[in-house]
Amino acid sequence: MLRTVIAATATLGLAVGCAPETSAPVKVSALVLNSNGEYAPQDVELKTVTDIVSLNGTVADFRGGARIVFDSEDQDLQTATTPEAFVNALLKEEGHDVTASYINQDGVLWPADFHTWNMVTAYYNLERAFDYFQTVGNIPAADFKKPVTTYYFPEFILADVDKDPLLDNALYFSVMESFLVLPFDQLQRAPLAINAGIIAHEYSHRIFNLKVYGGQPFPEALSLWAASGSSPGANVLKSFDEGLADYHAYGTTCRATKGCDAKFFSTSFHDAPYDQIARDRDLSRSDRCMTEALRTQLRNQSLNEFSGKEYLVGTLLASALYQAGEGQGQREVLLRAIVAAYNDSDPKTPGLLQLSQQYINDQDKFTLAVAAGAIITHVTDLKLKEAVCNELMDHLQIPRDLLVGTSNPNLCPASSAPGTTCPRLPAE
Ligand SMILES: [Zn+2]
């Protein structure tokens, strides 16, 4: 059904749309959140696109009409031994180039149909996230690797969970090194592809994978650690991946028309029951605290059992970092330090990749304190470092003595003391 819709759009595009000769930058109209909090057409420039009709460029390559099925009973999947074979087993239909359709209005390309609005806006949002990580994150262009295949409105089936295709989601699927922009059903107010913050969140997962997991489709630390009964190390990695994706997404909003928006989920997750997600992930709330129950679950549950709680721990981390960065007026300095903390081979300031490798055979040692330490050692400004330390000790309840007075002089300064927002938890 969904593929029929795409096919019909593609045909329409060929029939009535123009196929403009283009080279970057291309002026297009996209749906951008304005200062009134509404998504409205805005003239923007796409700087990385090489083919505006098939939406192919150095940042992303769009594909329509794909069918991706994850079924643990699938013979092809069970016999796959390489990442390539695994991808081939998942991809039941490869799909095809999309065909966007425009009307040229005084040199600005106006999308001629809904899917073109949705796709052009999604490409623009991906390009903004790429630009953020290049400039604020200080990541060299070569590190981004090839354009990310972006499956637009694929049929995505997780057969073990539901025989029907998933809807209302956008994700980075590391196994396929791809973005998936799924069809929407309930979230019609602001489809996820149009929500720049949500696309930036997904783009952040791509960067985390490239840097912390060395670009592995099946990250070694996660796979190895998830295989044991309790997986504290894997739970910490997942929590950092989610929390830092939210904080970076917030960072990208500060460079957009509307300005810094800690509630960027709310335009998409506007109506019940989704509005709860927006409230839960609002980074500007300063009253969130690690609980004894959550700390125990992080420590003792398997990655499967812990599923869903990585967002709770992630939000604690993200809102603590938010408080420190805003409080010191050093948001971008902190965001850049976080990216630097992903991968650093200097033994004095090891990155998350190096720390997870160091403890690969003993994940109990890859604790919240150790992972937080990677961020702290990459903050060089002492006032900001102290603020980050105080917020993390408070909201994540990381014991002060694990971050101060250790043998590592790059951790927290002696003046650090936990804030007093959260009740102090008893020692583990
Ligand atoms: Zn996520």
C-alpha cells in the first residue's frame, strides 16, 4: 500500500515536474520552524546536494520504495556471517531513487507535492545536522564517510514484534548504516522528517557510531557486553548515546531560525499520549534525579531488560549538561568537548571508545563515573569543568570521590561539590 503511494508520487513527478539542472548550492523552499513556533515555507540553500531530483548529495542519498524485514526466523538472516550478508538478508526490496518535483519560482525551487516538501525538508535537516557536527563538533569532513543512504517511507517490519510495518518513527539503523524515515500515521502535526531537532537526534547516533563504535555496524563493546546476564557497561553506553543525541539536537536548534529550543520534541509529540514523551525529554527541566531503583537497574539488568530506561538515564545526563552549559554561557564549548570525548587516543584523556576498549573484558568497570570522566577531561575551561562536575554529581548521583582527588588531574577540580537539587543516594 505504502509503496503504491510512493510509486504514484514518483510517476506524477516524472509526468508534471520539471527536472531542473542544478549544482550546489540550490535554492529551495523547505518547512522550517519560525519564531511563532509554526512550520512554514522558508527559502533555504542546500549546499551539499548534487542531484535535487533524486535528492542525492554528499550528506545523504534518498531511496524510496524499499522493504526491510527483520525476522529472527529468516533463514537468510540466520546464515548471514558478514555485515554485508546481514544487510542483504534484511533488504527484501532495495527500492529506487526518489523523484522530487518542483516549480521554479524566480530561481527558488518550490516543492510541487507533499512528499517533495517532506523529503527536501528532511534533506535540509540532515544537512544542518552535518554542518553542526562539522563546525560546532569540529569533525573533519573526511570523517563523515560516504553519504548516508536515507530510506524514505520504507516498509520496515520487525517481525518478532509486529507483522505490520512500523510507522511514526525516524531512526539511524547502524546495522545498515542508514537513516529510515518511516511513514507517519498519528504524528501528522509535524511529521518527524520535518522536525529538525529529531533529525539531528538521529544524526547524532550516526556520529556516536562513527566515533565511539569506530563505525562498526555491530559495535563490539555493545554486542559482547549485551551477551552477559547483566550488562552495566552496555547500559551506560546506550544511555550516553541517547542523552548526548538529545543534547546535540538541542545544540542544533540554537543555530536555527526559532533559536534555542529545549522542548523541540513538542511540535511532533504534541497530542496525548505522545505529549508525555515531549515532557519527559524537555532538557530545560532542572529537577530530575537518579533514583536508587534506576541505579540498581542500570547496574544489574541485561540490555534487553533495561530497554527504554536508557532514555531516563540519558535525559538525566542531557539535562545536567544543559544546566552546566547554559549556566556558564558556554554551550558550544561544552558541545565541542563532548564530541572530542568520543574518541581520543591520548592516554591522559582517553575517549569513550578507548575506555570501552580498556574495559572490554570487564564491563563492571565501565561505569557512569568512567564514561562521565571522558567528557569532564575534555572540558578545559575550569569554571565550566567545575559546573559540569557539580551537575553530574548531583543529577546522576556520581560519588564525588570518583571524580575528585583521583590520580587523573584532568578530572574534577578540588573545588567541585555536588549541587543540592537531588537527595543524596546511599553508597552502592
Ligand atoms: Zn535515539
